[in-house]
Amino acid sequence: MKLVLGIVAVLFSLNAMAQSCVGKWVTIDDETNTKKSIVNLYKKDGKLYGEIVYLFPREGREDNPKCDLCEDDRKDQPIEGMQIVRDLEWDGAVWKNGTIVDPKIGKVYNLKMWTDPNNSKLLNVRGFVGPFYRTQQWVKVK
């Protein structure tokens, strides 16, 4: 009986970790340490997606710029409202096998995401090409 309860507890905690990514997150520019946007992460058909729901104002930038440098279906689309995270799959520990676009430069990266094991209010977002990667931390919106 204790084994069954233990297995149920582990499965419940893994599901909670998968669900904890769902919601709104503030993206932080890793070069300037300033807020860039708010991204809403949501599940659809068992996969995780995310769209920009708010752009923080920036001096010298128009109110809702378009993704001029994107080369896919997002080309010339407004950045606010744009789906930047696509097709992430939950593997029991992390969301992976998806993509993220950087609308500033139009580049699409492979992606994996996971909540920080020490702080569920922080989300590790790793974009990569081959062995090269960059990890940002996004902050859960209260």
C-alpha cells in the first residue's frame, strides 16, 4: 500500500511540475536585465505553447513592432500576440523538443524549459542550436 501511495505521490508531483509552467511569465533581457515582455504559456493537445501578451515599452521602439526579420509564418506579424513558443513536449522532467523564436532577430531556436528546482516562480528557458545554448530565467507573474 505504501508503495502505491509513493508512486501516486511521484506521479502527482511530476504532473504538478508540468502544470507549473502554464501561465504568464515575465521575460528578462539577459544582457540588460530589464523586463522585455509577458508570455502566456498554455497547453494544447498535450503540448506547450506560448505567446507574447504584452511588450514592455522601450525607448525608440514603436508600440507594437512587427517581426520584420522572421522567415516563417510570423514574418511581418505584430510581436504582441505572436506565438513564440511551439510544440514543447513533456518528458516527465522538462518540456523539450519545441522551438522558440527571438522576434528581435527572427531566429528560431530549439527549446527546452523547466521550473527551477529551488524556486517554482522561476522558469529556465534554454534556446539552442547544436551544442551551443543560452539559458534565460523567466519570472512567474503574480
